[in-house]
Amino acid sequence: MLDTETDAHSDYIFCTKGLKKWYDDGQVQALRGIDLCVREGEFAAIVGPSGCGKTTLLRLLGALHRPSAGALLYRGRSIADLRDPSQYRAHEIGFVFQAFHLLPTFTAIENVQMPMFESGLPGSERKRRAKDLLELVGLSHRLNHFPAQLSAGERQRVAIARSVANDPSALLADEPTGNLDSENASLILEILMDIQHERKMTLVLITHDLSIARLADTIIEMKDGQIVSAEEAIGSVR
């Protein structure tokens, strides 16, 4: 479950206090003071209207942007003060986006291997792990296909396999089912939840679909750059 008091206790993977983000010298206030803590291994769903700050919050958690003010902690350490945010992103965080961001001139198995170059693994081990991950998402028969040869659902499954290539502690997913039909959306959500549960990872997922949000442990509702509610999902089962 999610708490609204910042605490560096080991139960929490992310904590923020008074977190703010603005653009254009303060003319655009994306986040207006966010207080939250997300527990290790939790599935937290973020909901709210377009432009309310959901994606900005996710990008701050993933160190893709720096906060303008406030505290932002990962396991008690300030994300803003990390000496090398790229190493944090490479080893601690997996990203899944609505747009798949696959490299078009590389095959599925090559795309999944890309994050592993940061790990220093030998080529044979990278290839073995990529093959295992594609098998995990049901694509063992599509290893050598290029993104253009894959359906939208298959491309998202490759993206999910790539996101866990370095065995991160947290998955940050921004509308991962937004470009998919209902059948593929259900499959992608099932894969994400299975990975999160089996690997005891934290999953923070943005969605407009309340039926998806209700499957989470906690639903965080945002509006106008603020959290208006954070409560345990009635339908969550763990």
C-alpha cells in the first residue's frame, strides 16, 4: 500500500516530499507538491486526466528529468543527487512506454540485448538471456524478426522483455496498453503483472483504464499536478 509520509524505511522503494516540477522558467507547473511513498514489490496504478502530471511524475522516478523542488528518494537515497543517473536507469529501472521505442534495424533478440551492454556480460550470455526473456513473453518463435515484421502487441512484448533485461527493481510503465486492442491489452497487462509478481518487482503503471487500475495494489489519482487520492484498490489480490 502507499503512504503519504516520506520515510526512508527499507519497505519503501520510492518516496517523495513536496515534489515539484516546472518548465519554461516556472510558467508551466507540471507537479505542484507530491507527497507519496511506494512500497517495495507494490503494483501502483496512476490515473487522472491528460496533462495532470502523471508522465512527469513517472519520468522523475526514472531520473529522466530532475525535480525543480522537493525530495525524491529511491531506497532512501536522493535521485536528484545521484552521481550517474544513467547507471541508475540502466540497472535499477525498467521502462515500458506506449510507443515501443524499438530500434527498427535490429531484430527482436538484438533489441532485448541492448540494455545488457551496460552490464558487461559476454555476448553469448546476452544472447541466452534475451532468448529466455522473449520466451517468457511468448515470442520464442519471433527471435529474428524485425519490428516492422511484428504486430503491435508483439512489439510491446519485445519492449517488456527489453525492460527487464538487467533485472531491475522497478518497472515504470506509461500507458503500455494504449496503442493496443482489448485482446492484446489484456495479454500485456497479464505479462506485466506476472513478471512483477514472480520477480517481486515494483510496478508503477499509468493508465486511463479504471478496469486496469483496479487490479493494482494501490490507485493513485492525480489532478492538476497533485495527488487527490491514494487508496488500496478494492479488487487487488496478492
